[in-house]
Amino acid sequence: MNYLFIIFYIFLIFQRQIELFVAKRNEQIVRKEGAVEYDREGYKYIVLLHAGFFISFLAEKMLLNRQLNNYSVILFAVFIITQLIRYWAIASLGKYWNTRILVVPELNLVTNGPYKYIRHPNYIAVIIEIAVIPLIFSCYITAIVFSILNLVTLRRRISIEENALKLLK
């Protein structure tokens, strides 16, 4: 396993841990404001999907000795752009960003930042990210399998989220 992969993988895990910390903090804040959680039972599938993604990515890289893709520089640039979009979306939601579907009734729907242009910019970024991250290291199986699983999961999640957001002004 090469050092570039190890550094990238550790960065991704560290990044996700920070995001989970922020999500938990935000969850506590909005629950105090009366947030209602939707699809609590379905959340475990999101967690399993993302945990499985990281396990699959690591396993495919190690077991199949995957190397950097010939287009890794372009794919890494797409990854960076995707991160910028994702963090712009997260910053725009502020304390209302979460990994769960938590809605504070009677608040206005966020329509600033990327939400001014796209309904679910964070999900679009995650879709791209789940495809691009493994492709950087030629992990085609992980890219294909988890892109499909992610699309199925997000289709369900977005439907539930849209119904929950109808409560907002």
C-alpha cells in the first residue's frame, strides 16, 4: 500500500469523524429548539452504507493491489471541487446541517449559498464523492457498487426529507 493512499484514507476518516462531531453538536442544539427527527430507523442504513464504503475502498485497494488511476489528477481535482461544494452547503445550513433528518418546525427553508441554485447540493456532492474517491485509486468495484447503493439510499432519504421539509415556511 503506498503512502499517498494511506494519507488520503486517513484524511477521509479524520474528515468524517469531525463531521460526525459537528452533526452531533448540531443535533443537540436543534433538538433543544424542538427539532423533530424523521426516519430514525433508516439512519442506520446511511451509517452502514458509509462504513461499508470505507471498508470496501480499503479492501479493494489492498486485496486487488489497485494503483493510481491514469486520470487521478483530474479525479482529485473533482474531489476538491466536490469538497468545496459540500462544505459550502454545510456552512449555509449552519447549525441545521446534520447527518440525520432533523426539522425544526416553523423555520424558513434555507435558500442561501448553494441552496439558492440546487435543492440538495450536499447530496449531489456525496454522489460525486462516492464515485470519485475510489476511482482516484482505480477501485472500480467500490465506485460502481457504492454509487448504486448510495443512489438507492438517497432516493429514499430525499423523498422522506422533502416530506419533512413541507413543514417549513
